[in-house]
Amino acid sequence: MFYLYKMQNVMDITDQKETIKCWVELYSDNLYSWALYKVTSKEAAEDLVQETFLAALQSFANFEGKSNPKTWLFAILNNKIADHHRKNFRKPTTYDNSILQVFFDSDDQWKPEERPISWDDEAENLLDDSEFQRIFEYCLGKLPDNWHSAVQLKYLDEKNGELICQELGITPTNFWQILHRAKLHLRKCLEINWFKK
């Protein structure tokens, strides 16, 4: 009897691995595209997808088949992405406040040469331009991880600031300071690499 039980477990594990292997072939590209959209780097996106499939294998017994496997995998991936952003905010970012002196004078006024330039009317449809998207991704990638996460969560995922602060375990003041600094640098990078070209 014990032998039959043990054989059944071996078969279950083999079937689980085969199922996960099939899911890897079917859903990896979609999961990777989503992860890449949500995080800073290709390497981080690849790691998150790998972690998703490992978590799926480890908790396979919890999958009851009531939803599509793709839906279940995306739910796992979204939890991994949220963990990734939380981890980024816990990493200390060394930030020298004197960097703001690049943009502002001693009276906290814009330096004339650093004032934001006016983005013309075509800026409205920029997200439809694949070349602009490439530059935008480049500029996002230049931000420190926690700044990138702040921009991602607030503006690309359109989450509420209060909810973001709760998820990340940070104060609203800290969040808004990070977001402000990130926007300054992101705007400057876009002006240099896109609008002044």
C-alpha cells in the first residue's frame, strides 16, 4: 500500500513538472512582456518570470483549475512584481540634495537655462511613437530603482498615492519627494534625448 502511495506521488510530481513545462512554452512571452513593462530591466523581468514558474510549481497543489492557468500565473507574477517594487523602496538610495542645485538657484527658483522647455502640441501623441517609447524607457532605466518604481506605480499603473504608500510601507512625504525628484530627472532626460534633438 505504501509503495502505491509513493508511486502516485512520483506520478503527480512528474505530471506537475510536465504541466509547468507546457505552461512555460505557452505563457513565457506574455509574462515576460508584462514584467518588462512593469520593472526596470530585462534581467529583472526574466528573474520575475522564472520566480513565477518556480512558485507555480511549488504551489501547484493549490491550483484547482477553476481559472485559466494564464490568469493564475499572471496573479503570481503580479505579486512578484509588487514584492520587487517593495524591495526597491527598502534599498537605500544615496541622494545628494545638492543635485537639486542643478535645477534651482539659492532662492528655489528655476535657473533660466534649466527651466522646462515647452513641449509642443505633438507631445500629446508621443506614446504612440515607438522611437519616443524607446527613449522614454531609456530615461526610466536611468532612474534609481525606487524612483523608477514610484513613476511606474503612480503614472503607468495609475495607482492611488495613498495605496502606493501602504503597499510600499513609506510615508506620503517620502513618496512625493521621490516622485518629484524622479519627474525632474525624467523630464530633463527626455528634453536632452528627444525634444532638443
